[in-house]
Amino acid sequence: MLVADLHHFLDVGPDTPGPARKLAEHLSAIVAAASAGDAHTRWETALPCRRRPAHRACPGRIVVSWTQPDHPINWCCSHCDDDGTISNWATSIYDLRRQQLSAAEPVQNVLVDADTAAILRTLPFLDHDCHRAVFAIHAHGNELHLTVTDTELNELIDSLAAEANHEPNRRRQRQLDNAYDHLTTAAGQPRW
């Protein structure tokens, strides 16, 4: 069991060794996913387990739960025995809880694949609501469900297009284009 205080991982810089930086990224993604979901509910996120038993990626996903902001986030892998708690996460930059009331809009459930979910998590300039929707992607069996409003879906599509247009790395550009194609198909929008 990994017991972590998120404050110890907030000031990770470029000179931090790779394993420590990857652990900080993993813990911050868990906090973002847990706080994007509902409190008092244990749910399976789209975040992959980072363990590699026998040098193969664990097929499990991270399951999270939390009860109150001053209590730790509990997480575990849905497949292996990797688990832990993260404390002092509330009010950090990775805390994606709603801070105010918002108008209710109709939502749609978009099925995404693991690659699309992973690339959406890397988009740098999303507003708070889109960021929440991306990290709140739920896993049900082998399917990943992105629940978004039409406005959020359009913003995700626009962000993917903008990021792909300015991406110098051809491999990442293909990944962004594939995610763009997937979401435009789900939205019923033509590709320009």
C-alpha cells in the first residue's frame, strides 16, 4: 500500500528523476479523476494501472473513492493488488470538484477507447468543466464512457484540432487526429 501526501509531489520540476516524476504524474491523475467523480461513490476510472508484473502492463484500471475533502482518496487497481491513499489533495491544482453551482444541460454518453481517453488527458488548455469531464471518464466492463454536454464535446473537438495543428511530433499528431475523428463521429459533425 502506497500512502502519499500530495503536497510532497506538487513541486516536481524537470530536474526530478524520472521515476519520481512518473509517480507524481500518476498520483495527480488519480486525484483529478477521484475529485472529478462523485463523493461517496467507488468507481472505476479510465486511468491505467502503472504496474508491470512480469514486464507486461497490468490490464487493470484505477478504482477510486473518497468521502470528504479532508479525508484521503482511496485507490486500488481493478486487477492487481496495487493500492494506496492520497492525503492533502483538497484545494490543490488537481482538485476538480465543482466550486459553484452550474446550470444543468442535457448530456450525452460517448464511448471512447483507451487511446482517446489518454490523449484527452494530455490536452493543456481545457476549461475546468471539460477537464472534469475528461478525468471523469468511467469504465464499465471493457467500455469507457465520456459523459459530456454538447458544449463540452465541441470544446474538446476544437482543442484536439488546435493541438493537432500545432504539434510537431508526427506520432502525437496522428494520435490527436484519431481522437478528433472519434469524437467528431460521435458528435455527428463533419471533419473539415
